[in-house]
Amino acid sequence: MLRNHFKIALRNLRRNKAHLLINTLGLGLGSVCAILIFLLVRYHLSFDDFHANPDRIYRFVTEQHRDNISYANYVPNPLGKVFREDYTFSEQVARIATFDGELISVNSGKEIKKFKEENGVAFTETAFFDIFNYPLLQGNIKTALIEPNTAILTERLVKKYFGSSNPIGKVLRVDNRIDLRITGVLKNLPINTDRETEIYASYTTLRAYEERFARDDFWGGMSSSMQCFVRLKPGVSRQQVEKVLPAYVKKYRANSKNVHHYKLQALSDIHFDSRYGGVMEKRNLWALTFIGLALIITSGINFINLATALAINRAKEVGVRKVLGGGRSQLFWQFITETGLLMIVAMVLAIALTFVALPYVNDWFGSRLSLNPIADDSLAIFIMTLTLVLTFFAGSYPGLILAGFKPVEVFQNKVARWSIAGFNIRRALIIFQFAISQILIISMIVISSQMRYARQSDLGFDKDAIVMLPIGSGSTAMTSHTLKNRLNEIAGVKQVSLCFTAPTSRDDWNTDIGYDNRTENEPFKVSVKAGDEHYVSTFGLELVAGRNILPSDSVREFLVNETFVRKLNLSSPEQLIGKTISVDGGEVKAPIVGVVKDFHDKSFHEDISAICIMPSHDLYNRFAVKVNQTNLKATLAGIDRIWSEMYPNEVYEHEFLDAQIGEFYETEEAMLRWTQVFACIAIFIGCMGLYGLVSFIALQKTKEIGIRKVLGSSLLQILWIFGKEFSVLILIAFLIATPLAGWLMNGWLQNFTYHIGLNSWIFVLTIGATVIIAGLTVAYKATIAALANPVHSLRSE
């Protein structure tokens, strides 16, 4: 019996090649989306789940309550030490200081090899490797990082630096400042970990590398470089620990008006909480899961519509089978077998397309997904489950219709009237399909419009044609100014500024601010932008009061922005000119000489900060070079040559400022690409479902169309028979989709302080695009029906 089912199923599929092609594409595309989303969601949910006792591992974080609440994934350096000494809540506490983008030099005997390690070097206490499961392949983790100037690194970096030779005892030079002797080799880091640093140095070495971070009394400042992790004892709750943490604020930060609240962040939340630097919010994963489920449902609906439309063509086959003794269950399972074969073909296509799509997905999301259904048990189970579920979901309803045909009605040509009972169900399915499509289209338009708004809006400074270069390690004021002068001599260079960061940057120095000799600091933080006298002109900042700072390598004057004025509740910028302010705990004090117009110092997710700009060579770490875009290649080559001559022991690299700013919106850009792809797939599947509905209408109205043609109806009049049907369905879908999409997108836009509004043109464009695309689909099938020879359709009359 089963063999017979397969033979008949293959025969029917070969006979209906158009049906096979359309449904294979529809089910295949839906399955591609489902597999990719499954891989992506599983990948992100697996982050750092391989450590022992992950439910007891936490990171110390800080809530900073000033004029608003901000969040930091770091705490003052001494907190970890005093917590370990004062309380018995923990099994292990580990402090770690990570410095990204460090220069690594390796003496190979013949030459000195230089490498720029974007993931940098981490100075860590040995307890870090008791808390986290990063095993050593060589060396003893208990002793490898005890002595100063010792380090361990991953086997990947060992191969990169030393090839196949034994690395133990060999020396790395970091940033041309300190030497590290290798005492161990780490197993390569898993792909599903947020710890990407591959060089770990002993914590005692930190004092020689960055002395202030190593001080155990440095409570007055915090740096994103410093983090602290803890593994609590069994039975100790996060709430118990957080009750004692306020004591450190009262004891060590009593004089600060910036109220710090130290908290514990669970290891399972680190990857997802964007407030503390998480890279993938769980709501995005939920959104992707919903989209994948919706596309799978729509592809199944598409199959149902096409299958029921074609069911009438098989009515006589079913009638003959029943007359010859075929039962309902036999006919039902016959159709399920056909659906299963078609689903297998669609799944093979889906797996092939997933292989093609994976490199693009990994590029968009910065992930490292792989597809191996044979070796990956959970993926194989998912694919098999998806195949079975879709087979029964898509095949059951058409199968029941076929199995329910009565031979008497079949041979009296009354099947069409019987089938009309299911017509409203097919209408509802089409409405569902197009509602999903329109939600995705609206989402795509809103996200792309917000991204365009963020890219094209006036940020308050020039971001185009500005090249950011690093200042070499150990550079003095003399060498920096010498290089600056030489860069200015290049024909394509307009201007050069020495600075800490560009006006907008991920690097940020926030500090307390004292104003006009007041006894207490102000209740807001200030973002310090160190820059020389050319900072304003290089970035095109606009002065609204006072003058620019004068040339100096030390802090003698300040510029502030308009937000600074507002937060002091002053009525005009002129009131600030000549007033004295102090930053960095009162260590730096100077008068204000000018006020610049507000500019966006962060992404559009955040409000504009109070800002002060000051000259200070000790803080400079960048050259900002404004270039002429004419003959840009030659200009960049000249910059490379001169910089490399000045810093022969460094690795040259440059980045355009607009590219840096674009990194603020990497997650949103990835979501936009996903939404665009999913919207196109949903529209395609929806159109195929509409094609099935039009096919059904054409079969129902074959004789009506023939009579209308005989009586003189035009092509347009006959097309309107179909057009009025789909117009109503799309309008109903639009009325359902609009409030849902508006609610979803309004919530998404609330993540931005500066965002677009949900204007009516977005919804008008959506309904217009849907009508055009669906109209073309309907017109194709309806035209074929309208042009059919009425002699054939009326022959039986």
C-alpha cells in the first residue's frame, strides 16, 4: 500500500509541474528562514553556557544616578578586593583589566613581527580561570599568572606568532612598553563566548602598564577597561550581596554627588542587556522567532490555497477510487504522502539555500553560524520536526477535502458547489498572509527611514572626509607636533587636529564637574573631549559665544556646549564666559572661553551630553585629518608613508570617521537587512497564495466568464470580477496590519532619543505597494481565464 502511495504521488507531482514548482519554492523559502532563525537564536542563547555553575557567576556593574540614570558594566578597581576581604559570600572574585587594540611585537630572531590585536590584552587575577572554564593546553593555571610579566595566550595566537615551535618561555612585547614571558597556552576560545581577548597577563603586571588602574585606593574614577566577576557560594542570592554593596558608596564615595549603585549582573544576562553592552537583546530574538513562525505558517497557507484550488481537477480521480472501494483514510494518506514528498524536495532546496545564505548572515550579525545536519543532532531533529509538522499542517486540510468528495456529486459535476463551503476559510488565510506581509513592509520602511535619518541628519559637526589616525605609543608633544606639521604639508590634507576622540565616539571620558568655586559638584556628569586649537575648525564646530581656545599642550582654557549651559540653568551662553570650572575630581581647573553649538556626541539612542573641550597633550591619542576627496588615494598613501616614518615600530591603520559613526547602528542595520529579506519572502509567498485563490475563483466562475464574454463583456470588466475580490481582502489585511505594525514600530522607535515619526505616508506606501504587487499577480491569472475560448467553457451546456 505504501509503495502504491509513493508511485501515485510521484505521478501526480510530475503531472502538476507548476504546482510542484510554486509550492517547492514557497515551502523551501519558508524553511530557509526557519532554519536560519533557529541557528541564530540557538547561537545567541548558548553564549557562555559552557562554564561550571553558570547560575552562580555574576559581574559587578554600576548604576549611576545623576540628573538621569546611566549604566556601566564596570566598577571602581578596589571594589573586588575589598568585597573579597570583607564578606564570605563568594567562592572566587576576579578583577580583570582589558585594553583593546594593543600592538604586539614578537622577535623571531631574523626580524621583529608586529601585530595589531583588536581584542587586546587582559591583565587578570588567577581566580578568573577558576570562575570561567577556559582550560590550558600547556602550563599550570594555578601558577602561570603568579609572577609579574607573565602571560598565557590561545593556541591560535601561538600559531600566528610562533608557527609550530614551542612558545613556553618566549617573550611578547606589548605596545612597546612591557615584555611578557609566555607561561601557558590556552585552548582556543569557543565561538559562543563574549570574552574575545586571547592574551592574558598577570594582574601584578598592570601596575607597570597602567599604574592608576592598579591602585587599590582608586575609588574616584572608573574605566570601561576594568571589570570584576564573582562566583557566589551555593545558597547565596544576588539580593543578599546587593544589600551590602551600598556600604562601599557611603564609605568610599561619600563626597560625591553622583550616587553610585553597585549591582550584580547574572552571567546569562551579559550577552543580552544592551544597557551594559550586550550585543543582542532578547526582544530581537523573539521578533525573529515570531517572523520565522509567521513565514512558516504563510508558506503552509500558500500550499493549502493552491492544493484546494487544484482539488477540483482531481475530483473524478477521487470518485473513481471511491467507486472501486477506496476509503476516506486511504485517500487522505495518499494526499499526505504527496505533501510529504513535496516537503522533502522543498527541505533539500532549503538546506542548499541556507548554505548559500549563511556567509551573508554571519557578515550581517557578526556571528559564526555553521550548517551540518549530519553532525548537529539538534539541527537534524529541528529539520525533521519542521518537515513533519509542515507536511501535516499543509496537507491535512486539502487531504480532508479530497477524501470528502462524494462519487455521486463528482459524476454530476456538483463538486464546485460543495467546495464553496471552504471558500471563506481560504479568504481568511489570504488575509492572514497579507497582514503578515504588510507588517513586515511597514517595519522595513520605518527601520530604513530611521537609519536614513540617523545617517543623513546634521550631527552638528563635519564627519565626511575625516581620517582618524592613532598617535604612536610613547609619543611626546614634540613628535606629535612634528608629525602634525608634516601631515599638513601633504597636498590633499586640509587640516589636522590632535585630540582624544572625535566629537562622536564610543570612547568616552565622563567626570564630575565643579562650577564657579561652588562647594559641591554639579548633579550631572560632563563628557571631556580633549582637543587642540584646531579641533573646532577641523570638525566644523560652531561657536555661539566667546572664542576658540589658544594653542597649548596643557589645560588653560575650556570650551563647553549649549547643553552644559542648560544644565546649569543659565539664560544665555554669554553668562558662562570667564567662569571657572574644574574636572577630574578638581585636579584640572581653568576658565571657560567659549561655547559651541550642541552636537551629537553619541548615537541617536542617547541624549546630547554636557561637554567640555580642553587642550591636553597627555590625553591625545588620535590625529584627526581632514582631507580633500579629490585624489584621495594619493593623499592616503602620503599619510601612510609619513606616519610610518615617524613610528617605525608601530602598525599603521586608519579609519574614516563616518565609518566609525556607522558602527553605532550595526544591530539596526542587521535587523533592517533581515526585515527586507523576510518582507520580500512574505510577499512572494503571499502572492503565491493569492495565485491559488484566483485559480480557485477562475475554476468556480468558468462558465460565468464564458457567458459574460458571449454577451460582450470586455477584458477589463472580466478582470474586475477578480480585482474586487482581492481588493477587499487586501484592505481588510491592511486594517489588521496597520495598528499592529504601528504599535510594534512605535515601541522600537522609543529606543532612540532622536527618531522619526510614524507618518501617514508610511502606511500609504505600504498599501500602495501591496496593491500593485498583488494586482500584478491577480492580473496574470485572471487574464488567462478571461482570454480563454468561451466555446470550451460552455461546451457542457
